[in-house]
Amino acid sequence: TEGGISWVNEIFPMQWRIALSWMSGYFIYFVMTPIAFKYFGAIYAGQLGMSLTLCNMVMATGLAWISTKYPKWGVMVSNKQLAELSKSFKSAVMQSSFFVLTGLTGVYISLWLLKLSGSNIGERFLGLQDFFFLSLAIIGNHIVACFATYIRAHKTEKMTLASCIMALLTITTMLFVAYLEYSRFYMLMYAALTWLYFVPQTYIIFKRFKSSYE
């Protein structure tokens, strides 16, 4: 409408891209457990599911420092307060990253103590090596989420293609590793995909986007 916001021109182009990114993220996070169930059995799949839930809970809590700033950043973008936006973003990322790193370290130590004590609770989660690689992947995904939120505060979505590619890479790689029955490489490959492709690609997208309006 005149003087208002056009849903077709301003909102829908961003919505469908975010929808694709979200669906890709869903497959990235949740396709691994069904594949593990088929090829590695119910015990490993259950351990993976519990570990994913725990790690994602830490990441989601840490992202509160980012998501709560989203409306404020949108206002800053509208007012062209780029210096204030950059300062606020850096501060939020530092606080959020500190929480996620501290939280995952605390969880890892707690899991190590549980396994050391012979507690049955510790057996409900992945082994320490697999849990370590999963934690590395979660840290990488946290970084991706921070950069993606910053870009979306500008009412645009640049992560669609990268997210779709990451989803395809995750599915094909996890299927390949599982088919070969290399369970000890399952989380290692997930962490490798995250840090060798998803994080660098997201950073490149972020830097290009940021330099385009500075």
C-alpha cells in the first residue's frame, strides 16, 4: 500500500529464502540421527540424539545474546547507525561465544566425570571423542548463526545457497561414512564439514555483505 510496507516486494523475497535456509538447517541437525539408527544401531543413535539435544540447548541459550538484539539492530540499520551497530554486534558475539564455549566445556567435563565414575547416565551420551567433535561443530554453527542474524537485521537473506549446500554435503557425507560403518569418523566428518566449508563460506558472505554498504 502507499506509504506502507509491500509484503510482496519487501517481505516475501526474504521469507522464502529464510524458509529454505531453515529447512536446510533442519536437515543439517536432524538427519544424522536417523542415519545413525539405520547403520549403527539404536544405542549409538540414542546417544547421538541425547548429545545433540544437550549441545543445541547450550547453543540456543547462548544465542539469546544475539536474538534479543535483533530488533535493536534493525532500528540501527534503518537509522544508518553503522558504527553503533558494529559495536553492539561485536559485544553480543563475544558474550554469546563466551557462554557457548564455557557451557560446552562444562558439559564435556561433567560427561568425563560421569564416565570416569562409571555412572549409567554417562552411557546415555556419545563417547568423549565423538562428543568433542560434536561440540566443535556446534561452536561452528553458533558462529554461523551470529553472522546470519546480523545480515538478516538488514531485511535480507544471503545464507540460502550456503545452507542448502551444507545440507546436501551433510546428508551425502554422513550416508557415505555410515555405509562404510565408520562410526568413529561420524562426528569427525560433521565437524570437518562445519569448519572447512560452512564457517568459512558464511564468513565470506558476511564480509562481502558488510563491505557492500560501508
